[in-house]
Amino acid sequence: QGLALKPGPQIGELLAAIHLAQAEGLVGSREEALEWVKRQL
């Protein structure tokens, strides 16, 4: 939701990157995660 990404391997890569960012303390909420992903794209 909110990113208009098509299904595919990129989704899995982004989810893995979000989990890593959470573990590193870079994101703490859904909103922060969405903003983080937008900056990565």
C-alpha cells in the first residue's frame, strides 16, 4: 500500500532490507519504514 510496486523479487528484497533497517534502529514504525523505502527507490 502506498508504493504501487508490482509483485516480484523486488518486494522480497525490500522486505529483507526493511527488517535489517529495523534491526539497526533506522526505522521503528510503519510510517518510518514507508519513508525509508521511498528513499531507497
